[in-house]
Amino acid sequence: MPTLVIVGSQWGDEGKGKITDYLAEKAEVVVRYQGGNNAGHTVEKDGTQYKLHLVPSGILYPEKICIIGNGVVLDPGSLIDEINTLKEQGVSVENLKISDRAHIVLPYHIKLDELEEVAKGKNDIGTTKRGIGPCYMDKSERIGIRVCDLLKPEVFKNKLKLNVEKKNKIFREVYDAGELNFEEIYEKYSRYASIIKSYVVDTTSLLYDLIKDGKKVLFEGAQGTLLDIDLGTYPYVTASHPISGGVTVGAGVGPTMINDVIGVVKAYTTRVGKGPFPTELFDDYGNFLREKGHEYGTTTGRPRRCGWLDAVILSFSVKVSGIRTFALTKLDTLTGLDKIKICTGYRFNGEIIKDFPASLEDLAMCEPIYEEFDGWNENISNIRKFQDLPLNAQKYVKRIEELTGINASIISVGPGREETIVREELMS
Ligand code: GDP
Ligand code: IMO
Ligand code: MG
């Protein structure tokens, strides 16, 4: 099918970058539709690691068009650093396109993010402190500055002046903190504008024409379902819409033009930042997953919280994003465990529930009900056919399929492009 949405099915870091890079071979266009440089997508090619925050994970193919959509919040300094690093790594960014409608992250957003986290004390969200929440706040307040504004010196100057004055008042009066200098920001961001200018286009119109033309388009989600501002574990969420519906507003593409949705599911669960996590492990199994899976944040380097796979979460994700099929990642990380567990429901107030609760107070009281599986010891990273996997690994995958009601079309057994088992050709 020509357009495919790739969404994170858990709390982010499921391996969306790897799956996007893998599927990008067959696509012509890859689009980011939400989030900002809070995202950290690691892609490996020929043993080299590429860390992407804003640039879509199709960039390793020079001929693919990579689009940063209007729903993304863009830190131009961070983007320029990323572009320079990619160029140093020999990657061409000539086909990168940036939406003229994307909102710009400014230094006051980053400062507000930091101050607000400190002010929340023990109730902090554990954000990435990249200014993402405050930038989306300005967007909703209708005082945000967009890429098209940045490119018009007078418009940018006026909007920035009003914003810096307003933010400085907040810094002074609410946080008793130092102020930011308008001139410095203006000069720095005017320089950024001259660098990114050549990439800026009306991406909505471009995408419409590409899709109408029959081009294959991948929409690369950032974060994950449970970090969605509406459907996630609010308030411990990000400020955008990682679910598949986010594509319509974040890329300016109508629902009739979206053909398929794949959920990326890590073979266990991880979470960065605060908030309830029913299957979290605090024992040797948790440490095993963290160390073997290198579960340390791409963006902030923070150790990720680790736990067993949670089918209640997966079923919820299937519903809210209309996920048709899934890509199971990091199955190889489970190799060497004597036993593996899947949470199939929660015990809550003496009852068994299968629906993911809205209330975090209720979620905190949910006790996972587990099904236990025997592990395997064989190295599975060289396996390319499902039937060649150890029987216990096959059983584990089949049970996930039963519990979610959907099939695993891709099984990833290592970070490299080739370390992939394909059971259904997508994008063909
Ligand atoms: P994303 O944010 O969803 O793109 O995921 P991250 O890139 O933050 O985290 C996933 C990490 O796991 C990256 O370092 C990937 O290179 C790596 N990875 C992806 N798939 C696999 C896999 O199947 N096996 C192993 N061992 N690592 C993988
Ligand atoms: P990728 O795309 C995992 C988490 C933060 C925090 C919450 C809010 O790599 O999967 P924010 O800075 O967005 O306001 O922080 O969201 N978070 C992520 N966790 N992976 C991500 O992105 C994340 N982006 C944000 O840790 O809990
Ligand atoms: Mg990540």
C-alpha cells in the first residue's frame, strides 16, 4: 500500500528508527509529523550508528525525500547540528524538506521547560528539557513563531520582541530567574534562518502531489502511544500526538490518504521519565534488559526503566491507532533469559481488567497478571526465517499475536538493517 504510518506502541524507544530505515528502502518519501528533538532514533547501517532527532530516518538513502512536517516543533540550532553531523558521516541531506508551518523552538521554551520541571519538584514529568511542551503551549496560545515567520526578518523581529518581553516577565515574576536578551536571540536565529532557508517549502502541497502521483510514503512517528497528550498516561506525556491520527494534522494529509498502520512493539517494555509503569522490574531481570538492550536514552542518556511486555498496553495501542500489523523489535535482547513474562491483564479492586485505565491513580493500583514462558539461549541475530527461530521464541511471538489479535509482519533480531525477519512485504 502506498502510504504507511509507523507508530510507537508503548512509551517510545521501540525501535521506530530502525523499522523506518528498513521500510524506507521501498518508499520514496519519509515524513516526521510530530514531536521535536525530544525524539532520539538510532539507525545502524554497515556497523555505523546514526542518531536522528529531527531528521526523518529515511535520510540514509540519498534519493528519498525526507519531510519535517508542520506538526513538528523545530529547534533550528539542533537541526543544523544534526545536518552537520550527518554530512560529516557522509550522508547527503539534499532531499530534506522543512514545512513552512512548523513551529520554532526558542531559547525561552527551553528555559521554561527547565524552570517548570524544577518548580514541580517531586511531581516533575521528567521531560527531555528540549522546550517541547512550552513550544506547543505557545502554538495553542497562538503566539508561536513559525518557520515562515522566521524567514521574514521584520515579522520575526516583531513576534520575537513580544514573546521575549512576555517570557522575561514570567521569568522575573513567577520564577525569580534571569532574563533572556532579545538581540542575542534575534541575531542567532536570523543566522539559523539563512542556513535552513533552502530546505523550506510548503510540505503539505508537496505531499499531496506526491501521494496523488502514487509515490510510496512512510510517516515516521516519534515517541509512543502512551506519551500521546490525549490518549497517553496524562500528565506524564509529551505535548503532541504520536498516535496515527497525528499524521492528519501534523503532516496535513487527510485520513482518506492513509492506507496502513504498523505499530512498533519492543519485545519488552521501557519508559524514560516519570509516571506509573505496571510491569516495571526492579530486580535482576530489569537490569538484564537494561544492560543487554543498551536501554539508555539516545537524547538524554538517562537509564530507561525496564519491564515485561504488557499486552494491555498493546491492545490499547491497536485500538487508538488502528494498528493493522506490528513490527516486533529487540527479540534478540531476550536471549539468555530462563523465563520471560507477558502481562495479559490487570488485577484492580479484586477484578480482572483488560482495558488500560484513564486514571493514573487507578493505574498505580493495577497489579499485572502474568503468563510465563520458557526462554531460549541460541543467538538469533543471524536468523532470517520465522520457522528457524528457537521454538520458545516462536511461541512467545505467537502468543503476542493472539493477545493483540494482529500479526507480526516484521521481527527485528538486531539493530542492523539486515537483522530482520520479514513475514509480510509492506510498501509493495
Ligand atoms: P526509537 O526512538 O523508537 O527509534 O528507538 P531508539 O532508537 O531510541 O531505541 C532503540 C535502540 O535499539 C536503538 O539503539 C536501535 O539501534 C536498537 N535496536 C532496534 N532494533 C533492535 C533489535 O531488534 N535488536 C537490538 N539488539 N537492537 C535494536
Ligand atoms: P522517541 O521518539 C521516550 C518522554 C520524556 C518524558 C515525556 C515528556 O525516541 O521514542 P518532553 O520532553 O517530550 O516534554 O517529555 O516524554 N519522551 C520520550 N520517551 N522516547 C522518546 O522519543 C521521548 N520523547 C519524550 O522522557 O517522560
Ligand atoms: Mg528513541
